[in-house]
Amino acid sequence: MAGRSPRDTGRDETVRGDGRGGTNGAATAVTGEDGGPAADRRRDTPGSAGADSAAGARRDTPKGTTSVLEMRDVRQETLDAPAEPAEKVAEAPADEDSARPKRGFGLWPIVRRNPAFSVIIVMAALLRLTAMAGYRPVMFFNDSFDYLHVAMEPYPHPLRPDGYGFLLILLKPFHSFALVSAVQHLMGLAMGLMVYALLHRRFGLPGWGAALAAAPVLLDAYQIQLEHLVLSDTLFSFLVMSAVTLLLWRDRPSWKIAAAVGLIIGFSWLTRTVGMPVLIGVLTYMLIRRSGWKIMAVTAAACMLPVLSYMTWYKAETGKFAMTESTGIFLYARVYKFADCHQIPDLPVRQYPLCTEEENRLPKSQDGIWNSASPLNRYPGQRFSPENNELANDYAKRVITNQPVDYAQVVLGDFFRVFQWDRTVFPDKATYDQYEFWDDRDGNSRPLPNWRMDGDSIAAAEAKEYEDGNAETHAVEPFAGVIRGYQDVFFLRGTMIGGILLIGLAGLIPLWRRLGGRAFLPWTLATGLLLAPAATAEFDYRYVLPAVPLAALAAGMAFTPEVRGTVRGWGRRLRRVAPATAPVPAADGPAPQPSAHDREK
């Protein structure tokens, strides 16, 4: 609780007068110098001399002093007041720091106070600088050119919302993909800093423990590579982590904090559509924490402000009040590999072309969208048109309704793929290679694609225009070799991510009466971000990394003083119960024999 030390018992320790006289023994009664609380109880007993003297003290106490009876009343009011939740006391380590002497705020004092984290974040920064020096100016993914096209000719994209495109628009005047990469690397460092600050300053973990929790975000090679790609995932992760940090930093968010959280979630929704489940998770957390309907309403309203504004622009451009025309098509790809039209009664004739016999299906779920032989190409017009999206969405829902077991199997299969130890080639080698720092010892640059983005634009030309020069990625040794070698060894394996989630889950159990306490928010968001792509599209390695900061935060919160205190309490109760339930051991030696007199009786 702000303004209150965890060691504060709510009881006054000393009582001072105004210097004009004593307090008739009140100070010694409160401090316990003449017997402490027991002496107070003797004085306060009805009919006792102590009670009479206390009454006299009330009558004769000089102005500016405090009598024993008054102190008893104050203490009784304190005892009768509603108890502060243990969580508030345990989660306020910052107040201990406020009682310490003020320290300097220069760089060196900060490093001395946080040595472990300082070493880790310096290493993380050097690794990111190495990546920037080794692969210039930036690295591209297939989706990069859709975002770039939005930045060059702003319009509501039918495949994905334009949130990341807006960031590229903001940075466009600088004509530098290296700046885009630098901003994203700073976001990665900021996420690690948020994890550390929350755990160390807010929840009382030692510095080395909080630094250890931040390490997966800061030192994972694939996280660094993702930040070096022109992709929306780093921005999305940063926005979600920022919202969680604001929400957890205080016991009860003010309406200003709630509005800021809502706006940030709204922009994350515009960056990736899984921002909608993030809003649901945050509102659920507020409901559990009893934040109040006004705070929840402010959060929801602030979130919908950028979302509705974007949808209004979408309607003005396309005639439909929506964010994309792809959700149904991606859901169709999810069911493509197991859909059996023979199990779907009353299937509309218009949806028959979407049916494919098992022996004729393409190898991967995503082939249902991108392969030229996809059944979606049997319909005229654009692939991501409103008609095709609605058609595919209705078909996919019919499949899920009639084949729920098959749907659950593919969802769980992709979800548990996250936790495999080895990083296998998936969904195909071309996609997998784009998540690697590639090897090109000849120093040749990678040519940009000549895809036609519209009737007048080509991907390579737009990249060149954005950079105002050559935008092709080229490897520069020895920096490229250093970061490649690092990526071969130092990365977060799937099994490690599973372990981090399990540690976070274990931390929820001691606080089960409050549904896990504050760790409920980051843990459920991390799990939801891993589950959502498996349920709506298909597994992809880039979808795993945004969950890592949240999972690491939840794992660190499993070691907060509140959780440790609860576990120790369980241990004490078990130790008290064990002797009471243990069988009484038999006495040593033979049992005494009854005497002859007793036998006769």
C-alpha cells in the first residue's frame, strides 16, 4: 500500500507531548517500558485502579498531550478498522526504499544498485548493435512489403490492420530502415526493463532474481532477430507489455491510468488482431480485482476510440464497417486439413467448391490461403474480398460445429508444438529461413522481390523509395558471423518456454482464493497469445515470442514475498498437524505384568 511500510503494524510506537509537561505515563504504557500491552490491559480493566487513573488522566492531561485512555481508543479504532490485504503489504517494497537515505540518480549509482541487470542489459544492447552492424540496413519478411505499401500509399489493408504501417509512416521522413530497426531494438530493451522494474521495484524480488526473469526477453537470439525484421510483432509486444506494466504498477488504477491502458490496447489491436483477446483479458482482471465498473468502462471506451476510428476510415474507403477481410479466410485455413464435407449437413451449394477430399489436400494448412491450387481460388474476384471472407467464415464455423474433436486436436497439436525442444523447419523451409540470420560469406546482398503490390507499385521499388537508396539487405562480416554463431547456441527453446509457464502457474496456486492475485494477468495473457494463433490460423514461430515477456513476468511473480509467505504458512500448518496425527510410539521394554492380587480381582 502506498505510503505504508510492509513492517508497519498500524500501532503507534511513541507518544510525545508538546514539551510543557509529561503524559502521565501514557508514553511508557504504549511503548511497553513498564509492561507493554499487558500493563495497558491492567489499566483498562473496568473497576481497576488502572482504569480510574486513566480516567483521571483524561481529565488532567495538559493541552497538547495524549492520555492512556485516548491512546487505547485510537488503538482500538485501528484494530477495528478493515484489515489491509496482505497483498498490498507484501507488494510495496518501494516504501522500504523510501525510508532509506536518498541515493544519487547518476548512471554509476544505478549500476551499483542493479549490478546483475546492468550486466545483462549491456550485453543485450551490444548484441543488438552487432545485429544492426551485421545485417544492413534491416531484414525483410514476406509480410514486410504489405506494411511498407501501406506506409507509401496509406489505405486500410484488407488482410491485416495498419497499426504497424502507421509506425512506418511516422519514421518515413528519415528515409532509414536502420532507424526502424533501432526503434524496434529499443522496444525490446524496454520490455526487459519493464519486467525487471516490476519484479524488483514493485513486487520485491531481489535484483538478481528480477534480472534472471528479464534475461529471456533481452538475450534470446530469435527475439533479437525478430526486432531486426520489418514486422509488426515487436511493436505489438511492446504495446501489450506497456499496458500490463501500467496496470500492475499500482494497487488501484486511476481513471487516467485506465484510459492510458485502454488506448495502448486499442493501438495493439490495430497492430495485430489478437489485441482483442488482450482487451478481454484486461477487463477480466479488472473484474476480479474489483476495480469498479467506472474504471472498466473508461478502459473499454479508450480502447474502442482508435479501433472505431479506424473502422470508420475502413468503411469510408471500402463501404464496410470492419477492420479486415481476412478473419474468415484464416479460419478456413485452420480447418482446411481436416474438413470433411460428408459430416456437414445442409451445406450450401455455394460452399461446395471449398470441399476437398483427403487425398487431394495440399500439405499445409496455410496452403489453403496462399497456394495457387487453394480451393479459394475457385471463386472469382480478389482473394480477400468481403464475399470470400464471409463465405469462408461460414464454412469454417460449420466445420468446427460438426467436427469439434478434430478441431480440438489440431488446435492442441499446434499449441503443444510451441514447447518442443528442437526448433524444427515449419511450416516450410522458405518461411523458417526468414527467422534466421542467414549466412552469405560472399557479401552479396539479398535481392528484394519484384511483386506487384498494385497496378502501379512494385515491392522492391517501394523499399528503395522508403530508404531513398539501396534497401537490399547485405551481410557484413565479422559482425554477421558473430550474431549467427550466437543464434546457433543462445536461444529460448520451446521446452524452456513451457517451464517458464509452469513456474508462473505454480505461483498462482498459493493465491487461489484470489484467482492467482496479480500474476493472473500476465500469465493468462501469455497463454492466450500462444493459444490464439493455434485456434484461428496456424502455428508460426513469430507468434511465440510476444508471449515471452508476459510469461517471464508471471514466473518472476511466483517468487514474490506474498507467495513465499503463503507457502511458508502452509509449511508451518503442516508441521503443526504432523505431530498431532502421528501414532504414539510404544514404550521400550516388556509390558508390565499384572500382580497376583490384580489377577485374583
